[in-house]
Amino acid sequence: SKEAAIDPVTRLMERLLPNHAGSNLIEFRGRHRDGGCAEGARCFSIQNGDKPGTISIAGSTGVEQAAGLHHYLRRFCGAHLGWEATGGHQLHSVPRGSLPPVDDAGVVVNLPFERTVYMNPETFSYSTAFWDYERWEKEIE
């Protein structure tokens, strides 16, 4: 289906920022040619887009692209993404129409770990057993 062909990071952005979906303000790429990511490293880079008020986020995988989106929203837009118990997603500070620029040099983050571990056994077994699909979808983000 056409929906299945849309990459997961774009779908994530559509759920988090529905007002920005389809606006072409944020572009996701595999890697920036001059992004500063070490070859074979897990990393993301954020650069100003080709047009003023747009951002380009690149990552070695979709996970790193999503991490780049989180980093940009937190650092440059003052937004917060979190569990509902800690206030949930607070995205009201993300401006509409155009986005704050990053430094001219851009941002490069090389992740120091080969793998990312998510949740510990207690959280997984005590909390998630009671989640429905809607709650899982929030967690996946």
C-alpha cells in the first residue's frame, strides 16, 4: 500500500507534529554528504535546509533520524518528548510556518554505543503487559 511505502520517521513526525506533516519544513535523509558522521558510526546530523525556515536531519538509520528529530525539537524548539507520567509530549513551543535555524556548521552527534538498550526487565514485565495498541504506538515513538 502507499501508506506502507512511507518511511517510519515520516510517520512518526506525522503523529508528533500533525500541523507540520506535509509542510516540507523537515526533511529526512540517509546521510549528509558533508555531515561529519564517521563511516560506519551510529550518528545523526542536523543542518539548515535549502530554504530558510527548513531543517534537514540525516542519520545512519531511521532510529538515528528519530533521535535527530528529538534532539532538534528539544534543543532548538524547547519541546519535550516523554512518558505521560512525566508530562508527556509538550510540543506547543514548536513554531508553525518556519523552524528555528541551527548553527551554520550544523549539529553532528556520533553515538558512542554499538547498541541501544531500551527498558529494563522490570519495566517491560510490570508495565507493558497492560498496554493496548494505542499505548504501544506512543511508546514506539
